[in-house]
Amino acid sequence: MKFRADTGSFFMQAYLILEDGEVFTGEFIGFEKETDGEVVFSTGMTGYVESLTDPSFAGQILTFTYPLIGNYGVPKFKRLDKDLWLNRESRRIWVQGVVVSEMSVTPSHYEHWKSLDQWLKREKIPALVGIDTRALTLKLREKGVMKGRISLKKRFVTSLQTESNAVALVSCTENITYKPVNPNGTQVVLIDCGVKHGIIRQLLNSGFKVTRVPYYVNPICLKEKVDAVICSNGPGDPKKCQIVIQSIREILKEKIPFLGICLGHQLLALAIGADTYKMKYGHRGLNQPCQDTRTSSAYLTSQNHGYAVSRKSIPEGFREWFINLNDGTNEGIISEKKSIWSTQFHPEGNPGPFDTN
């Protein structure tokens, strides 16, 4: 424990140790414990509540590049339905840890409930403040994302356990049905690979009845009518989700309309014979520009992924729907003859603000 003369308070010094041995020194904030994870960064200026509750970040230590995080605090969370929240993306925080340059301890907002520090303590999530996040981000962009450890000691990271199927950690464990206020008579089955609640909210707002099923459930085995299937976002390597890939193949044979989002996009690609690969540092933020290959229209999109679909591997009968205007990577595919679509970005995030919805 050390004393800060400028604030008149005590703090616990801690370290972020990367697998290559480099050490970043900061102060513990949030819940004081050691943790391991893949160190990634997000460029969003806002939306830290949504990012921290996004299941796609499971197993990762999230670095916020924006220099001041937490200035509007954390709102009181509101439940819409069973296990469905209005102002968060899942039931809990999924990141292993948080790294920031500066965190506001005196937030100001009319819906303010707790400070970010208080919320992290409540959820038992460790965080480091006072880190040179610019230097850390530049390193991750140059070297690629890497494993790291938040620790009280400057010890080298020897090994970290990698979850064989991260989707199993974040998926629901039973079927859940949500009914819209103004139904349009269409039943959508949502394969939950770590779904953001924003996807469910948008489907309900559009009038769809939504049945959310665990990742290992094949929608065509359900007794009720299935008008369309959506495969959600989620964490980890898509090639480790073979059970979902096989389900998608069977769905496509039944000619059921299909939409994949983020991880769901990658799983669709693998199901039709395309290939995926791990990106150097991924896309995580609210300002990724994507272009519709059919109309040449460009959109600002919300993204959170570390894997991508190989453009050259997309088979005949399908074409690229969107491409990333920053690095030229694939951002979506579409069938030339059937009702099959996918987007790598999050259309429900619509930071444009609503054009991708």
C-alpha cells in the first residue's frame, strides 16, 4: 500500500505483465485481485458499460484507448424480461480485467447509480489505472494481441489456460422465449453463442417472437414453427464451435432464412466452406467504416471481433456483402440465390446512428 500526496489517499501498486516480458505499472482500482487474459483494446469514446457486459469479451483484459473512462458513471440497470436487460448487453461483466489511463471517481449523469470503480468492485473485476494506454495500444498494434496478467508482482507470464470452447461459458442453458409488444406473426430462433441483448431488443422492437436457444441446440429440432434463424455474436475461435457449424449446415439445407452476426458470420462462412483466421489485433470500437459492395454506400459500424473471414475463400453462390474500408477485410457475405446473410459488424449497434439497423 502506498500513499499519494496529491489526493491524500492510499493506493495499491500493481502491474500489467505481457507475455513478452514487458511490464506496465499502474494502480489497482475496482476489485483487487490478480487475473490472466488476452490483452485487447477498444477505441470507443463511450459505451464502456455495454463493452464490459458484452460476452464477446469473455476471457480478455480490455484496454480502453480513450484517456478518460467513467465520467458518466454506471446507470441503474433495468430488466425488460426474464434474463433480458434494457441498458446492458448481458447479465454480468465478462472481461477478466480492465486497463485505463484515467478513471473518473466523481461521475455526473442524471441516471448515475454508481461510479465505474464501485461497479467493478461489486462485480469483483480488477482494473488498472494510470497505465500509458497509448504506448500499450501501439505495442498491440505492432506485435498483435497477446496474453497478459494483472498482478501485484513483476513476474513473467509463463502460461495461460485457453478455453477450448469459450461459447460454452456465455451461452444460455435453456430455451427462453420473448414476446414482442406488437407481434408481426413471425417466429425467429436465435442461436445464443454469447448474444448481446441489443440484438434481442431490436428483434422484439421489429415485432418478431424470439426463441433463444443454447449454442448446442439445433433449431430445426424444435417442435414449434421456425420462420428464420439468427446466429449471434460470441467469444473465441469460430473453428472450435463445430456443433454450431453443423447445425448451420442443416439449417441451410432446409432453406430456412438465416442471418449471422459477428461470430455468427464466421460460423456461417465455415459452414459453407470458407475459411477464417485470427487477426493481428482485431476490430473493437464504434467507428469502423464498412462499404456495401452492391450499392457502394458506406456505414460507420460497431464491432468487436478478433477473427475474420478470408475473402478469397468465399465459395461460388455467395458474394461479399460488406468490406472494411480501413483494412479491406471482409465484413459480410450474402447468398446470390437464397435468403442467407451475415455481417461481421453489429447492425443493432448502429452508431451511424441508425443506418445499419
